[in-house]
Amino acid sequence: MTDAGQGRCKDRRKDRRRRFRASRCVRGACAVAVVGLAGLLAAASVQAQSLNNFNMRAPNLNVGPRISVHPTVRYSPNIPYDGYGAVRPRPPRLPGIIREFDPGGPNAGNTAPPRPGRKAAAAATERTYVAKEVLVEIDGSPGDAQLDGIARRHRLTRVQAQNVPLTNSTFLRWRIRDNRPVDSVVRELVAAGEVKSAQRNNIFRLQQAAAPQAAGKTEGDPAQYALARMRLPQAHELSVGTDVTVAVIDSGIDPSHPDLAGSIAATFDPLDGNEAPHAHGTGIAGIIAAHGRLMGAAPSVRLLAIRAFGAQRNGAESTSFTVLRSLDYAVTGNAQIINMSFAGPQDAAIGRGLAAASAKGIVLVAAAGNAGPKSAPLYPAADRNVIAVTATDPADKLFAQSNRGGHVALAAPGVDILAPAPGGKYQVSSGTSMAAAYVSGVAALMIARNPGISPADVRATLASTARDLGPKGRDDQFGAGEADAFSAVSAVAPVPLAAASESPAKP
């Protein structure tokens, strides 16, 4: 064989050796893979057996269709996402609109379910009492030594004290120095026997369900449908509320509004603040006493304007302590009617104050509340000494967000109510707050016709003359029905010489 042939044979032998080594590596890798797969199968078998031993079944996973997003869709910051896969257009913003927090509780003022997210969670955990504070009641007028001893023994710091002649006791706000729960401190104070009572300093909120909207000039009749519904013009031929004093425990009232000129007899600010007049308080005062472009339910009454509700980040709020001070001022100021267009939890201290006021012959009226049909009764409306008022709309339908219950006494217009607003403006608002103000005004017409009428007689007459709505007879939605001012005033026998002192002419 030539040298060239021998070289070619060597090359072929080398090539065969390389192919053999490569095939051996492949066979080794396959063997390793087979062993690994067998191990995995064995482990899976063991796990399946383990699951079977615990009588468990592996879940079935159903993968839905793939979701695609259209590349041209854009979310506008001016159109809020409703949380359910669609966008909800924002209502047009009216010029000069007055907007404020919806204080009626979770979801009050909304026409749709609460949207999921932080706002809905915040509503679900809405505060009902002041954190790290207790409200203590002590008989008479305790001295500093007694109070300092209580503070030292129970690790408290005195914040504010107020003697309340209405209950013949002194109420004190105390701040808890450490991290003890409020209810634990309340139980500790009661168990010690050093105080007359102890409780949470509860939070109350105004009952206006919709942000009020600005309104144009009106002469009263076209937009004030409540006048015809309650037959107020006819009632004004008999009484306009002369010489009757109505205390309005609310937010700040604008005394300079033309519709309230001369109506404010006195003011009291237990919050000692410098806040500007508030839409809610001004509106409530106007529903009762307006006598300009608008006509109130009792246009000649005197108002005690009590600013118990101060603006907070989440709306106008007050507390048990402040409401008690306001009640005491109203009684001291010789109020014959107290309008309370707010709501909150049951409060023992306020309950005693209401009982004392009622015993003095004062008519108590409150908004039933805007927390909806599934809400527990709200106070002070649910107190047995108070006339609880719910709201109706222009079609005599129940306001959807009204509270229900056996404590509801009457209904009155409370939806799309035209009323004064601060700065000489007007607003359209909804809620049981407005309905309560109308009933307070009708009560003033009755008292002006017969000043000797008792709170029980006022309640009974309002109920017996009400226009039945809903199921026949009394029910938990409308109470006795919608208040009829003309029938109620007509049912009150005037005292001698009342005609001479009570001018029938409208202001």
C-alpha cells in the first residue's frame, strides 16, 4: 500500500473513533435523563400516595381564555374607573356648586354600590367615637382635688369640663395616657364607683345625603314643592310661628343671608372656632325660617343658632360632650323646639339630657338617618322622647337611603329641597335632615297657635293629621305618614286672644 493509501486509512480510523465517543456520550446523557425521569415519577407516585392517605384530591385547574387589551384604550383621569370592568362618566360640574362630605354613614348619598378599594374600606371602618378619650359624668360641681385624684388613679389627663344644669352634673372629657382600650377604661371607672357614669365620647354626623347644588333665583313656589305637599301656605293663614323659639343644633349658620334676616335671636359656639358659615346649618335654618325669596315652614320664628358641628377632613362632626353642651344651652335659652338634623350611636348621657329637656316641655325633633334600610336605629331619632322624621321625594316615594324602624314617627319632604346657602346663595339638597327641619317648623306653627300644648300632644296631633303613605296605617317606612301642616295647625285649638297676638299675614 502506498503512503497516500495508508494515510487515508488512518484518517478513516480516527473518524470512526470520534463518532463512537460521541455516540457513547449521547447514550450516557440519555441514561441519566431516563434515571432522572424515573426518580421524578417515583417521587410523584410517593406524593400521590401521601395525598391518598389523607383522603385529599388534587385540584382541577381550569385556565380561562387569554385576555387581550386593545392598544388604543386609554384611561382618562377625569373618568373614574368603577371597579367592575367599565368606566362611569362623571356628572357635569355645575358652576358655583357647593360640595361637602356625605355624612350619612357608609354609602350614604351614593346611587350605586360602593366601589371596591380604599374608599369603600374607609367607609366600612368609619369612626363612631373619639379614640383615646372617655366622657365622665360626676354629680354636682366637683373640686380640683377630687378630679386630680381620679385622673391619677386611672391614668387620665383632663381635657375639658362643663357643668350641665340640665342634668345637675358635670361632664368631663379625659384623655387616656396609655394604650388601654376605651371600653376597658370605661369599665374601670364604673367599677371604681367614683363617678356617676362613664362612656365613650361618641361621634355624630349631619344627615345630608347629597352634595348640595347651587340654584338660581326662585320665588318659592316653582321649586319648593314641599309647600304644596304640606299645605304650608294654608297653614300660614292660621299661624306663622310668631314668638316661638327653635334651637338648631347643627353646623354654622349664616346670619347675614337675606332669607334669614332678623331670624337669629342668639348664637352659641361650643367649639370656640372661627369657621365660616356652613351649607348644612344654613340650609336647615332656612327650611325652618326663610322669609325672602324662599318661604320657610315657620317664617316668623326666632332661631337659636348653635354651632355644634365643626368641619373635619371627612365632613362636619360633633361629639357627645359638645351635643350635651348644646342641649343645655338650648334649654337655658328657653327653646320650645330643638331641631337635631344629625345621627349617631345610642348615647346614655345624651339620652338623659333629652329626657330632662322633654320633661321641661320642649319638643324634640331629629332626622331618622340616611344609613339605609338595613341600618340599626340611629340616635337621637330613636330616643323615645324624640320625633323621628324620615324623608320623601316629589312623588311621595320614600327616600331610598332613609333608615327604617318602629321608631319612625313621621315623613316630610326631604329630596331635592331648595334652601339658602352661605354667602347669599341657594342650594338643592337631600336627606332626612331637611325633612326634620320641616317638621320642626310645623311644630312651631302649632305652638304659636297654642303655647300651652305639650310635646306629647304635638306628636299625637302630627301623627293623627298626617297623610297616610305606603301600607295602610302606620308602618316602619313612613311612620304615621307625611306631615300635613294645615291639618295639624287646624287641629290645635287657639288660646283666647291668640288671634290678636298671632298675625296671619305672611312676612
